[in-house]
Amino acid sequence: MDFTHKTPLSYLCAQTVLNYVDFSLRTTLSKKCPGFVKLHKFTPARIQRLSLDKKRIEVDHAIYRVTVIRIRQEGEPSEYVKGMNSKGGWECDLDKYGFAEGERISSVEDLEKSLARAEIQLDKDLSAANPNSAEAIKKTFHRKHGDTPDKIEALKLKAKKLPSAGDFRSDALRVLFKVDRFSVDDFYDLLEYLKKGNCPTGKHISINNRDRIFFALSSIPNSVRGTFPGNESPIQCYTVRHGKPDKEINCFFVKKGWITELHVKIHPRGFATEY
């Protein structure tokens, strides 16, 4: 016997059911279904924990952060900017030249001298280092001085009152979900939403599945195994085509101590290379 209920719920029934639906799920549904927005807006939500901050909102097990990503209007961004964007961007406001509010800015001459000294020291350290430690020395250099060339370029443009080379977007929203259960169907629904939704490049969703084991990403239909640059080493991912030709969706795991998180992020097309 088929017990499938195919008759839509009435408005009053849907409102009653909605009272017991998790707030983060309600929010997701309202984004997918425009007709659901009004019902979601006027139905009281059962929230156990609410924390508000200037750049962070925590509702029960869901954490929402507003970040800024940097996209060059022409050409490729620097490795430093790529690395910061891959982490979710900057958690502070940036001016049109990429400087944070209240940031102490040196002169172009001071920055160029500092970078030149650091590069000379890097060459000396690499010439005296063994192959095993050379990579660690390079990473230390890029961590300390990776943003210097961007700052020099920005200061030169600012001094000449020329437009910035970058587009600093504050509409990139990074979301962390801590869920009790996350099924394969939930994941496929999320991918379909990201494919069709008008989500900006840099949209980043991470999911903590309460210490449960995730499914294999190789099971994603029509996905391609690849890698993209990470902070310390290339990150293995599975790439899915986005609905728009200039974007791609990369799915990957990040291990934090004993916990493994599933991350889904929208990158520019070609960001990941086939493995």
C-alpha cells in the first residue's frame, strides 16, 4: 500500500508544522521556495540559543559569518589573496584599495626596502638549507611578506588617485553548520541549490556532522577529482559544474583535530585542476 502523502498541506497545517522545524532548515527552504518566504517570516521560530555580533550570528547549531573577498577586475589575484579567499576572506571592512580600517600603512619606499631585504635573506636561507626544510622556509616567507606586493601596488594607485585593481565584495557569506545528521540526499539538495542559486563566487559552506563519518565524495554524480592550492599543501577535492560557465563548485574535507568537516565552496571556473 502506498502511504505517500501527495496532497499539499494547507496554510494552517504548514504553519503548525513549521513551528517545530529547525530555524536553519527553515531559512534554507525560504531561499529555495519564494512562496515559502511569507510563511517563514510570520511563523514564530523555536530558537534555543541566539548570539548576535557585528560580523557573526549564531542560531542554535548554525553559525553565519559575513566576510569580504577580493577579486581582481583584470588578471589573476596574487597567491596571498587566493589563500585568504580560500579561507573565507577578511572578517573586517576594507577600503577600496584593500586596507583594513585603522591599519597602519607604511610608505611605498619602506615596503619595497623591507621586501628586498626579506628576499635577500630568503635566498641566503634557501642556499644554506637542506631540501626538507626549504619548503618550510618558503612558507614562512610568504606568511610574513605575501601581502607586501599587493600593498605596494595599492599604495601606488592610491597616490596617483587611480581606481583600485580589486573588487572587494562583502556579499560573500560563509556558513558553518553543526548538524546531528547529514544524509547524502541533503548534500545533493545543497549542491542543486548552489548550482541554480545566484550565489557569489566565494560562497563557502562547512558542515560539522557531529563526529559521524561522511559519505565518499567520489559518489557525487558527474564530479571530477582534482586539487586546488591550500595554505600548506594542495587540497584534494571533487569539482561539480555550476549553472554559470564562469563558476565551479568544489567539495572537500578539512580535518580539525579529531573532527572532519565537509566544505563546499564556489570558485572561479578553472580554480581546481584535474588530478
